[in-house]
Amino acid sequence: IVLGIIFKFIHMQAKQLNKRTILALSLVLGGGISNLIDRLFKGYVVDFIDINAIFKFPNFNLADVYIVVGFVLLALFFAMYANDVRMGKNKEVKDDKSGEV
């Protein structure tokens, strides 16, 4: 369901989204689809990266990495945008004739 929402959001808002946001959402979408394919065809997700020799941590796969990196980037981009808006540095220019952004 979440993958469908993300895909629909990217499709509907493609012209308004910048490339960084599309990249972050695509990482989440790609990782989610990869885990979904494993779940559908194998019945479970294959976790093959084991870093227990370094410190105790659950096993994971590259799809999990893509999902986490995508969400971290998305949060970072939203925080940067919110800061720009708060500081008055947003790049949107109002149209003097209609008053719309």
C-alpha cells in the first residue's frame, strides 16, 4: 500500500518535485519493491549482510539500506526546505497579477 502511495505521489507531483526529492523517494520505492519481490516469490526477505563481527546488529540487505538512506535524505531535504522557508530564502516568486505562487 505504501509503495503504491509513493509511486502515485511521484507520478502526480513529478513536475513540482525537484530531482533530490525524486531520488530519495525512488530509493525508498526501489528498496520496497525489492523486498516485496523477495516476499512474494520466496515467502521471506533474504538478509545477507552480517556485521555482527563489528558490533551486534540484525542482518539486513541492500534494499533495507536503500529504504533507510532514502528516508534519511527525504527528512534532510524537508528540513533544509523548511529552514529556507523560515529564513525567507524560498525560491518561489509570487505573481503580481494574480497573487498566486
